[in-house]
Amino acid sequence: MCSSGGVGGKAATSPAENYHLARRRTLQVVVSALLTESGFESAEKAAVETLTEMMQSYITEIGRCAKAYCEHTARSVPTLSDAVVTLIEMGFNADTLPVYAKRSQRMVITAPPVTNQPVTPRALSAGQKRTHPAYIQGHFPEFPDPHTYIKTPTFREPVSDYQVVREKAASQRRDVERALTRFMAKTGETQSLFKDDITAFPLIAAQPSSIPYLSALLPSELELQTLEETDSSEQDDQTDSENAAGNITNDDPEADKENSMLPPCSVVPSVKATEDSVIDNPYLRPVKKPKVRRKK
């Protein structure tokens, strides 16, 4: 029996290439043992390489077909039944395997040294991994990681602390004002504090008004809101007073008698008639509150 060397004679550099070369050498040792069992004392290197390639192709085809049968039944790891169906499909009698494994002239090959492969750390670890129940055989694939089926809430409880909420609202308001100021500075006219560098510290250009004192005379939004609330409360009070006066008038018989004694064409003087008279002098006109529509 001749000793076979490495494939191609090139030194592998990556761990993946070292792994494949180690498996290839193991197959060469197996082929050499089978040749020794068959009665061969020596073999050429090309013959050993050819038999090794044939065995590797045969084992690769078995694995590919077993994987296809596994995925066809919606599983991810092939089982023993997949391998048996694959052997039958390839024309091999699976019943002869036990007899061949118990042959007398079988040579024992020492296991190659096991190299510890780098373990890939798991991204998530939650809960305890489940084991197979008693009615599931051990050669079936294991259960997936617990994080794939354990319910994990992803939301957080809202912050209810008063100080934190106030600080967050203040920071949001400051960010909004800063963003709005930058937007207005970029889209409108700006003025610079330095003549040399116009882009440094831009200021929003002041727009002159034809009537500068108008803003001081007009009421602010807060005053308008206060006037609106005051008008609504006065209207409610006036409505209540009118309803109350109507009820008193209907319930008072003496007032009905006095009204019946008035002549039919008599006119009762009212103060509203003098108020409705138009005053030409603008400085003597009564103040009129602005009408503000209530927002619904």
C-alpha cells in the first residue's frame, strides 16, 4: 500500500481550505484501507485519487438527495429515513449494510484529530431550550432556539414623571423653534453681523411695516380668547335673565292689567333708541368689542 500525498501540493491558507483538505485525506485513507481489504498490496497515486474522487462524488450525491427529501417534507435537517430513501433511489440495497458492517476482515481506522471550530455566538438567548419528548426519537433534529417562539414584548412603559415630561416638552419646543428659525433663515432674506462672512450667524431680516403702531393697538391672541370667554358668559347670563323676566311677567297679573290699560297706539320710550342714534364724532362713539367666532 502506497502512501498518498496532498492534493495539488499547495499549502492551504484559510481554515475552510484546511478543513476540506483534512476530509480529503481521510477519504484517501479509507480508499487505501478498502484496497487492502480487497487484496491489493500497492496502488498508483492516480488510481487512488480517482477512487477517492468517485467516493466523494457518491457521498456528496447521497447528501444532496437526502437534503432534497428533507426540504420536500418541510424539514431543515435530514433524518435516517431520508438517507435510506436516497440509497434505495440510487439503486443500493440497504438491507446489505448490516452484513457489510459486521464483516470479519474489516480494518479499523483511527479517528482523525478533532479541531475545535470557532463557535459562533448566538444573537439572542431567552428561556430554556426544550428537549425531545418520549415519543420523538433521538435522531430527529432538535428544537429551535427559544427566542424563535417565546413572546417577548418590545414596547416600553410611558414615562409619567412630571419633571421628565416637562423637560422633554421643553426640549422638543426648543428644537422646533430652532428648526423653524433655520428654515426661515434659509428660505427668506437674512442679515449678517459680519460683513466679511455672510454665512456666519445669519439673522432673519426685519420686514418694515407701513403702520408700525398697528400691532400695539390690536389685541393679542390671549386677549381675544379672554374676550371670547367673557362674551359667551355675558350672553349666557343675559339669556338666563331674559328667561327669568319672562317667567315673572307671565306670573304677575297686575302687570297684565297695567298693560291692558295702555292705549293701543302708545309708544314706550326706551333707552335703546338713544343708543342706536348714530354719532358723527368718532371719538365719542361707544367702544365695540370685536366679534370672535368660537372654535368648535
